[in-house]
Amino acid sequence: MANSDKVPNSRASKGTVSIRLDSGSVKACFPRTHFADEKQLKLATGIPNDANWEATANKLQRRLQLELEEGKLATADGSFNVERYREILEEYGLRAKLRVVKSVTTSDGQLPPKPELSILEVWDMYCEHIKPRLAITTYETIYTGDYRRYLCSAINQVGEDSLSIRNWLVTNRDPHNAKKILSLLGKAFALSIRQGRFFGQNPFEGLSEEIQDKKRIKEINQNDYDEDKQVENKNLAFTWDEAETIMEFLRNSNNAKFSHWYHFISFKFLTGCRQGEAIALWWCDINWEREHILIRRSYSSRLKKFKPTKNETTRIFPMPKNGRLWNLLKELPLGNHNEVVFKNRENSTIHHCSFGDNWKGTTALRKNKTYNYPGICQTLVNEGKLSKYLPSYNTRHTFITHQIYDLGRDKDIVNAWCEHSEKISVKYYRNTANIATQINPEFPANDLSSQKSKVEALEEQIEQMKAMIEKLTNK
């Protein structure tokens, strides 16, 4: 090779050891021509996948290449010498997780089982395999985030015994999460077995089946509340009079921390969109000419990334010219087409936690004293202007409840605006979306018919008056 420094990023030529990234981890790849089974062998190296991995990989590659050429990486029967490989890793301060059967041959003269992947390696490969099917937030926050941390905690406590891991997860984690992780591990190992990367029986097969998948009852709070559950439940919504009270309070507040949120909260009340969708609204989503807005993305404050909406659809919400929603947005300074409409007080994208503190209030410790700072909603509750505290997500419930129960709006129309049920959305969305865009959400559902009847009544009165005038004139 002209330059050995390039080994980690290149494929091995015939008879050459290479070290490269494979499925998210640094692997040593050995040529198939040097061992009895003539299949390429990929083994974990224990090198951390960070910015400096290539420097360590170059040193290890040169050492392994030398060992290979001297025949030290093969046993007497031509199999790969795992014990020698492990010794080399330890010399370099590396400890790869390998589970190896030490016997040279089996009783029937077959080649010994190959070194097996660790549980975390199998998990990482599976996550990489299904990544294209997952939302980026689901992949990073749940699969390679929460679930992987739970699995690491279990392995650190009980080792890599599958039954012990199951029992630890059931005891120390939510049953729903435990069941999901074990089910995914079963699929992960099944995939590795099919691909020839793992040999033997699936250690997690069936381990999730008897777990009762019932989530613990949790207190509703700003961080874990699911705004699409019980979306039409009146108990989870403000009355519309209370919604008007909140908006009026914010518009006239002398507290800059409160008044800043007037447009953002009012937008949520007037559209029923999810909070992440309101945060992710860009100026290019507002079509003044066609008098509507597009709701087509959401924002993950945790990852600080924009993503598609929950059901990966684009919704059209009507915005009649000079109507309440139109005028609300016109009050804001126009930004660039790809700039968010609503910002925090520092003029950047809103983080749901910082907004939550303004809504529900915060507690601070100063000079050994604890101070409570009530937020927008709690202040109004304390003043007797609201009947109860509800999380800010309930602006969505309030809009939907107001449209269905107060204004008599058809549920299919409201769903086309808000998409509060994936099942209903799939069934009705295409059929009602066009109709929904032609309806003004600021007027009652029967407004047009009532207006028509009033006009007809006036026309009848005019005709009667004309008749009376004509009679009087003829006399």
C-alpha cells in the first residue's frame, strides 16, 4: 500500500487486514483467504467511534497485518485465533465485547462456532437497519437514545444473560418500555441470524410475550403529556370564554415576559395545531393570496430539528382575509421565507421547556430562599379568572371542543384542520380537506344558513312593504 494511513477508510485488498466503520462501530476485517472457513471475519475492536478513532485504528491495523503475515492469527486447524486477537487488543488498552467458544473442534469434527457479536452490537446494527423507516426524532431520542441507555444500564448491572436482562428491565423500567426493548431485541437477533452475523439460537425470542404492557398512570405534565389523547374531552379543555380571557390578558399585560407570548398562544387557540407545529411554522407556510396557512412540519426541541408532522401529512388551514387569524399574523414583523414566525424573547426558535416555564411558572433559589414565580395560566387561576390549571397543550383541545360543541362543526371538518385522529384522518382527510378550506373557523357552522334565512326574511318584509306602499299610492 502506498499510504497505510488510509487503511481505515478503504476496503482491504486481498490478504490485507482493514479497520473501518461498520454499522456504527469500528471493526477489524480479516481476509477470507487466511482461514479455514474462507469467509470474511469482522470483529469489534473496542475503539471508540469518535473524532480520533483513525489514529488508533492505523496502529492496530499495522500490528494485526504483521500478526497475520506471521501466521499468529490462525490456530493449528486454520481457524481464527480469537485468544491471540484478544491479547493484542488488551496490549493496546482495548476491550471489545466478544463471547467466544474456546473449543478447537466439535465432537463431530465441524469447525468451532465463530466469535459472536455483543448485544449492543446487534442492537446498533438493527437500529441502523430500520433507520430509514423511522422519524429522525424517534431514531435518535428513543431507539439510539432512551432504549439504548436502558439496555446499557441492564448490561452493566447483570451482564449479557438475556433472562437476567429481561428481569432487570421489568423491575427497573416501565413495563411498556421493557416489553418494547425485548421485542426489538428479538427482531434484532433474528435479523443477525438470517444475515449470518450471529450463530446459535435467538436469546431473546419470546421474552417479551408475558409482560403486561400497561403503562403506569402518570401525572399530566408539560413534558410527557400526549395532546392527541381524549382530544374531545371537555374536562381537558378551557371554555372558550376562558380562552378569550387568556388572550385578552396577554394582549394587555404590562409584564413583558407574558405579553411576548400573545401571538404564539393565540395562534394555538385559533388553529388547534400541535405545539411543535406552531413552533415550526415558517413564513413561507402563510399564503396571503390564497388566504390559508400550511401546517406541514413540527419541531423537536430535544433534538433542535425540524421534522414532518406527526402523521407526515400537510394540512391546509383557512385564514380569511381581515379575519382574526389573518390580523393576528399581520401584526408580526415579516421574516424570511424559511424563518420561523414565532420566536422566543431571545429572537430564536422556541424551546418547549422555556415556554412551559412561562406558562406554568418556575421556582428559583436565591440567597437560600425559594421563590415561586407563577406563570401565565397559574396567575389567572390565582386571580379567579380561570377555573383550573391546564397544560399549554390544551389549547388544541380547547379549539377542537369549541368547534364541535360550541359552533356545531362537523367532526370530519375539524379533523381535516387538526388531524387529531390518525385513524379518522386516513379515512376522511382526502374527502373533506377541500371543503374544510372553504369554511371560516371563526363563525358557527350554521352561520351561512342563518344568514340566508335572515336575508330571505328581509326580502319578504321588503316585498310586503312594497305591496302596502303600492296600495296606499293607488288609493
